[in-house]
Amino acid sequence: MSDTTERRRTPDTESAEQEQAVQTRKPSRRGGGDPSTRGRTTIADGVVEKIAGLAARDVVGVHAMGSGISRTFGAVRDRVPGGSSKSVTRGVKAEVGEVQTALDLEIVVDYGVAISEVARAVRENVVSAVERMTGLEVVEVNIAVSDVKLPDEEEEELEPRIQ
């Protein structure tokens, strides 16, 4: 302070200055910033495919997922000892980015259902499930109906090679 503008400090002004200094300090946090912004979360394509596959199968009118060939290979794989259980990702392909995802589904519908209504319901269910569980924005869900399951058709059962 200069000689001409000397300010007198008294116990009252000192405590007021200290109180003001305490009030203007910002609280310090370890690590700095919001904890939710520390690091990145990545979601694998397979995770989104499983969520979408389960959500699509929940819709009434969806008989199966995948084309005839993929279902046949899946049936063979399911019969092999130690093979995987029913694949939930069969008929589902996902492309996952940092904040968005796009899905392609191949479905088999039951005979007699309105395909456009089933497709709409599948889209709604898949978008809802994927966005809720992953936080990703679903930009598109493309649906290919590869077959219709007729009431009198037998399920594709492979005969065992060993009897």
C-alpha cells in the first residue's frame, strides 16, 4: 500500500476480509471435474447384437431370427457337444460407433401376422431396449423378412448321424 492511502486494519476488518476470502474460494476436488467424464466407455458390437436379438424375439409374430442357412448352421452347432446354446445374435448385425449404432435384423415371421405391424413393433422394441441399456442413439433398424413360418411346416430338425 502506498503512504498516501494507508488503510488501517482493525480486528473487525481483518476478520471480515478473511471471511470474504473464505467465501470466494472454490471447493477443490480430487481428480478435477465430474466423475462421469473421467474415462471412456466402449460397447462391443456383440453386446448391442445380443440386446437387439432378445428384444426382437420378444415381439409376437417373430418366429425366428436369421435366414434358413444360418438357422441350419445354428441347429448343427447346438447339437455338437460343448457347442454354444441358442445364439441370440443369429440374424442380427450391429455397427457401433462412439455415440450411435445401426442395426440390421433378419427375421422369420409367423403366417397370418401383418408383417408391417410386426416390423414396426420389432423396431420400437429394439430401439427402446438398446437406447435404454447402452445410452447409444439408434439411428436405424433395417429389417429383412427372410421367411414365413407356415402352420403345417415342421421345424427344421436335423437327424442325428449316430443312432
